[in-house]
Amino acid sequence: METLFYLVPTLMIAVASCAVVVVIRRSVRVGRAWNSGLTAEARCLRTYTTTSGGGDSSVRTTLHHVYEFTTRDGRGVRFEEHGGPGTTLEGDIVTVHYPADRPEHATARPPAQGKLVAGTGCLLAFLGTFILFAIGFMVVTHAMFSVAGDFLQP
């Protein structure tokens, strides 16, 4: 039974650590696209929504856009981005930013370094606090089981 109090927080820490990696990768990817200085005109080929949740939790809808553009060297690139503006419709032309070595990592979001840093920082602070809470829970649990063990021994 005691193992459960260590196993569950450890799994929660592992999931939160994976989330940290995803948040950092996303931030670096978008930042690299903005800092590359390369832009292109892209056409929105498709928009669609996905929903998640329901039942006991609230329903969350995410808007996705599929864009296609041509790089400066003539290569056609198609990419999908979620969370874009609801005002971009199929057929619209938007400016995309992309890194030269990975044009499939393009973004149609306008550059906003401060917003990116603030959003990433808030998410990392939340995940770090969550991880520290889980570690603190394990330390307190260990101390409680140690004290309980001392009481139970003759």
C-alpha cells in the first residue's frame, strides 16, 4: 500500500516532465520560425475543429488550419497549425514565418516574442510547481510512514 503513495506521484512527475519538454520544444520551434527572417505567402487550404472533454468535464474546441506555401528555393510545403484565429478561412492568404532548414515548422502566427516568453514561462512555472508539490507529497508521505513505523514497532 505504501508503494502506491510513491508510484502515483512519480507517474505524475513523469507526465509533467514530458509536458515541460513539449512546451519548450513548441516555444523553440515558433521562436526559430520568427527569428529566421524568412516569410512566404501561404494559402489556407482547410479549417476544421476538434473537440475534447465532455461528460463530467467541459467541452473544449480547438480550431485547426492547414496551410500551403512555396519556399524561396521553390519547394512546396504544407503544414497544420492549431489554435489559430477564427477569422482565417479557407482560401485566405496569410504570411507565414519559417526556418530555412525546416520549412515544415512554419507558423502563421504573427511575431510576438513577449507573448511567447510570457506564455511559456507561465506554463513552466505551473508545471514546476506541480512537480515540486508531487515531490513534497512524497517526502511528507515518507516521513509519515517512518513515524508510523516507529509507533508500530515494540
